[in-house]
Amino acid sequence: MYKNELSPEDLLRIIFDYTAKIASERKLNEVLVLMANMGREMILSDRCTVWLIDLPNHELYTTVAHGVDEIRIPYGTGFVGSAIISGEPIIIDDAYGDPRHNSENDRKTGYHTKSIITVPFRNNDGEIIGAYQAINKLTAIGHFTAMDLDLLSLAASYAGKSLESVMLHQEIIDTQREIISAMGEIGEIRSKETGNHVRRVAEYSYILALGLGLGTSQAELLRTASPMHDIGKVAIPDAVLNKPGKLTAEEYDLIKSHTDIGHHLLRGSRRELLRTASIVAEQHHEKWDGSGYPLGRKGEEIHIFGRITAVADVFDALSAERVYKAAWPLEKIESLFRKERGHHFDPAVVDVFFAELPKLLKVRQQLTD
Ligand code: C2E
Ligand code: SIN
Ligand code: SIN
Ligand code: FE
Ligand code: FE
């Protein structure tokens, strides 16, 4: 029934195994789960959770089992809440003898909470950012000891630092996304299009990329980068960009330069996201048969992100009213894509376009102007 105490060798192995895994993990949810499993194995508890503080919402939250379910409780409630507020660990031998215990969960789940240990942890600036909580000791002694407190404190000091670096990494990614999206909107405001054009192109590109089998991380990369496809339009004069009627050949040449301009604006970066945006800005007007611009590339010489964004962009341009054209009805759009399959557009992307059309239309409807 009961588990035996761990040998020092077992303990070291657990610590080494988990710290190696945690050091190479960048997803916050995954780190939370790894940290929790590490704590559970180190002190032989039945359950273990890593809680984090969500200050703006005045809550504590945690992720259980592979990031699927998130649990939230009001800030300051339960043993975790007390430990976080006081900054002191708590060890309880029998939860039912303590007024802070909330037996509601036990009643709902049929689980019986007995012993509890909670250890708060801090970031590199010494601020408390969360707490470890383990429930029910599995050895014969049946409650947590001073040794468990030492071990969980060790895990907690490691957790504080790992979690902070993962959160900072996430912060950088989020910041890049926001900047890119804001830059995309600048291009769009200039050409009098609504805030939703770049968002729709992003979502269409994402659906098409997944439909082509590109994998989630590539599809997400494209979704984040594609709002920048027309950033080069910031350099095109209003009088041309927003001219109500037909363009002269010179004016059209000027507009076509938005691809080269966008490419040059972005290509200096070593950041993957900006390099991807640079490719999309350059290649979204290339055509499968080689008649596009600026490079006149053909077939698979055109980057797959360019071939996808071309379909997404034209679908959106035709769906919407522009200063120079009315919105097209769906049948007319569909017949253009059928006609241009293998000419303007990559046939494989057009096939996915038709296969995924219901999803695309749903996005179009959700993000209307
Ligand atoms: P946009 O308005 O976002 O259009 C993107 C692409 O959608 C166009 O690339 C074209 O491939 C397709 N598209 C848009 N409207 C139509 C249409 O009425 N018929 C057909 N068959 N395809 C259409 P394109 O042609 O390289 O144009 C690039 C950009 O140049 C356009 O972006 C727009 O900003 C500007 N532009 C193109 N034609 C005109 C025009 O006659 N007047 C003005 N003011 N701007 C134009
Ligand atoms: C908590 O108080 O932190 C939840 C655990 C419990 O009370 O059973
Ligand atoms: C924009 O400036 O993003 C709108 C032009 C387009 O649909 O490609
Ligand atoms: Fe464009
Ligand atoms: Fe566009």
C-alpha cells in the first residue's frame, strides 16, 4: 500500500531528470506540469500542483495534465492563498482540523484530502510569484516532514527561476506579435481598409497552411507574419493608393513597389518572425505561372508562405469593397479561383481553399468590417 522512502540516489536522479527536461521546455503550461510532477515524486505525495498568481484578475491559477485544464481560485483563498500572502510554508497533518480547508472540492470529487504541504516561491527580484502545493503523503508515516519541506523548498526555488524565464520568453513573443500586428494595421489605415483586413488574411493563411499539412508551429508563424504583407504600402502616396478609378501604368508600377519596399524594410532582422514577414511581403503577388511581381518567380520557386498568402489576400480583396471596386458575390470569387488554379495560384492551395471554404467563410463572417 504505502511507498518506501526514496534513497539519496533516487532523489538525485529525479532532480537531474526533471531539471534537464525543464531547462529545455519553453511552454509555460508544460513547465508547470513538469514542476508539479517533480515535486510529487521528490516528496512522495499523491498530488502536486504549481500555482501562479494572476494579479490583474486577483486570482491564482494552475494547469493540470498537459495544459488542457486550467483551474482558477480567488487570490488569498485556501492554504495556497495563505502561504502566498504570508510568504511562509504551511504543513498540515489533517486538513479537516483546519478552518482554511475548503472541503467543497473533496465533496465534489470524492477525493479525501488529509495531509497538505504548501511552499511559496519567488522570482529573481524576491517577489512571491506562486506556490507549490502537495496533497497526501504516500509513505507509512502519512504526513509531510521537515525533510519534505526542505526538498519542496529546493524545488520551489528552482521553479521560481525557471518559471520567470519562461514567462519572460513568452512576454517577448507576445510583444513581437503585438508590434507586427500594429505595423500591419498602419499599412491598412493608409489604404483606407478596415482593421479587420489584416486579421482576416492572418486567419485565412493559418487555415490554408494547416490544410496543406504544414504543422502547427509553421502555421502559427505564418499567421503572425502575414498581417505584414502590405506594410510596403506605407511608402505609396495616398493619391495613388486611394484613387477611386483605374490606375495608369505608372501608378500601378508605383503600387507594385510595395512588395520590394516591404521586403527591404523587414529583411535586415535575424528574428524568424520578421524574416518570415519579409518573405510574405516580397512574394504575396508572385503567380504560379511566373507572371507575377516583383521577381516573376514560378511554381515552387515561390515560397509556400507567399503562395498561401496570395490566395488569402485575393480572397479577402475580392470579398471586400475597395475604393476602386465593389465586393464580389461568392460565386464570382469561386469561379475566379477555379479559373486561376495553376495560373495565378498554386493548384494545391486552391484545392485546400475549396476544401476549407466553410471555415474561411466563418472567419469572414466573424471578422466583418
Ligand atoms: P488589393 O486591393 O488588396 O488587391 C490585392 C489583389 O487582389 C490584387 O493584386 C489582385 O490580384 C486581386 N484583386 C483585387 N481586386 C481585383 C479585381 O477587381 N479583379 C481581379 N481579377 N483581381 C482583383 P494586384 O492587382 O497586384 O494589386 C495590388 C494592389 O494594387 C491592390 O491591393 C490595390 O491596393 C492596388 N490596386 C490594384 N488595382 C487598382 C485600381 O484599379 N485602383 C486602385 N486605386 N488601386 C489598385
Ligand atoms: C487549498 O486550500 O489550497 C486547497 C486544498 C484543500 O483545502 O483541500
Ligand atoms: C492592406 O493595406 O493591407 C490592404 C491591401 C490588401 O488587401 O492587400
Ligand atoms: Fe499587396
Ligand atoms: Fe493585402
